[in-house]
Amino acid sequence: MIESSTTLPPPRPPRRGARWPLFLAVTFLAVGMSVALLWPVKVPYFAMSPGPIEPVVDLVTIEDASTFELDGSAFLLTVGLKEVNAFEWLEARFFDPQVDLIPREAVRPPGVSREELTRTNLQAMDASIDTAIFVALDRAGYEVGFTGSGVEVLQIVEGSPAEGVLLLGDRITVIAGTAVITETDAAAVIRSFGIGDTITLSGTRDGEPLDVEITLAPHTELPDTAMVGVLLSTLDLEMVLPFEVKIDARNIGGPSAGLIYAITVLDLLTVEDLLKGYRVAATGSIHFDETVGSIGGVRQKIYAARALGVDIVFVPTANYEAALTAQGDGVEIVPVDTLQDALDYLEALEPKSERLAAE
């Protein structure tokens, strides 16, 4: 008998490649779950980014007075500010040069709620609107009166003489023996003293009498100037205007729109054309003595102005160097200390239509 046998090949080991889809699926699932879990967790930073730009003339209403059309455009610059998570922090830190990261305590000091911060910023905007209207009408030759009942502490600079001595909400009516009814009055009295001088601030705290002594320190941005270390707002500021002027703040906070408000209202009220066909933006607080104060977020505001094709941006001199880091082709950044500086620059400009024709 003939025997036969069949030899079967040995079984093949499973191919390694067959495991990769499962490995990738597990990896993606793990990453996705990690992102989902970590995304809501905020890190102690705010991201400051370019914000929307508002045409200022659309925000201004003047009743019962002669007004003139603008030959050109004036723009309000803003910034966006939000708390970030770790992923947004990484994006801002390494991939987006238009965004700056700011420690949380620098934006919202410990013990200050979001609601308090929002209220403070809106109050600062209201004060800047009132001051800009006063300055513009006064410049245009109208008589404006105003009343107030002192100043309120809106913000305290960390490490300043005011820290631990004054509290948010303190109301001050007398500084160094001089009655003050506006924040400009208060600033003028403080600036009349030197670094190292001790002055008394009197008023009320929660309805109770307040008297504190503060030794003045160098200003954080103007080393030769003395400061207490607070942001003040005029209490119960009321102006007696010859006609009604309203500015819609669009729920934007902070004092930095004061300069552009003043320029726009003045241009609307005067026959002389200030803008001369240019697209002009400005950032900087305005005071009753027409001085321009420094602001935050200047780099982001320059980026926003560039994106809109703005020709000229006025910035406080103290913010000029920072603004230059965001400068690009087509936008001229002009440092100013006063409203007059901005008006002088505009007056010296050749009208845009003539310049383009010459080119």
C-alpha cells in the first residue's frame, strides 16, 4: 500500500501592521478626552488681542447745534481680553504675535470680582466721555460748566503707596487741604507735590469719615512725577452744556477712547476740517487740562488699525515705543502728550486728496 502525506505550511504570525489602526484610535481617543477635560481649566493669564474698530461719528449725537460733516474718518480702537486655558496660552505665546499674555492679577487684582472689574471699566469710560465732551466744546468756544462731589478710588496699583491704605470705593473730597471735585483736580494737587512728600487725603469710606496719610512715590511711567498709585473717577459729574451731546459707549470699558472722542466732537462742531480726508484713529485718555494719558493694549490697537487700513494713529508718548513694535506699512504712529499735539499734527498735513494727486 502506498502512503501519502500532505505537509501544511506553518501558521503565519499576525501582521504587526494590523495593530496600528487600533493604536491610533486609542491615541486619538485619549488625546481627545484630555483636551475635553483640560479645555475648561483656565491658567492665571489673560490674552489681550486686537478688538473691533468703531467709526466714532456713528456713536456721537449732537442736538440743537450746527454741525459739519467730517472729511475723513475717525475710529475708536479696542482690545479683546479673555482668560485662557493651557492650549490658548500656548497658541498666544508661541504662534500669534498679535496677542499678549498678561498675568491675571494685573488685570483683575485679588479680591476683585468680574462684576466689579466690569463696573470699574464702564465707569472709566463714562468719565472719559464726559471729559472729552467738555474739552471739545471748550475748544470750540462754547461755555461749559460742571459740578462734581469728589473722586472715587476705582483701582489701586500693586506695590504703590496707596496699597493697604486706600480701598476700592473710597471717596476723596480733600487732598492736602485743597477741596477736589474732579479727578483732574485731584491729579493737579498730587502733581504739585514732590516724590517723598506726605499728604493727607480726606473723605469717606462706607459712609464713615476717612483721613489717611500717604507718602508719594515715583510714578510708574513718569519717574520724575509723584503718585499716590490709584485710578480715580469723578463722583456725580454733571456738566451744564449749551446743547445736548451724547456718545454711545457700546458697552466698551476703560478710559482710552477719550482722545478720539474729543477730536471727533471738535471736528463736528467746527467749520475747519481737521481730518482732511484721512482715516484717523487714536488711543489715550483725555483730561480736563487736555493732557493725554497712557493706556493699555497699544500693540493690539495698532494691529487692528493696520487691518482696517487706517492712515494715522495718535498714541500717548508713554506708549509710543510699544506701539512701534506693531507698526507696519501704511500706518503712521504719532506720539502726543496733549490734544494740541494731535491738532498741530493734523493742521500741518496736506489734504489727502491733494497728496494723492501729487503722487
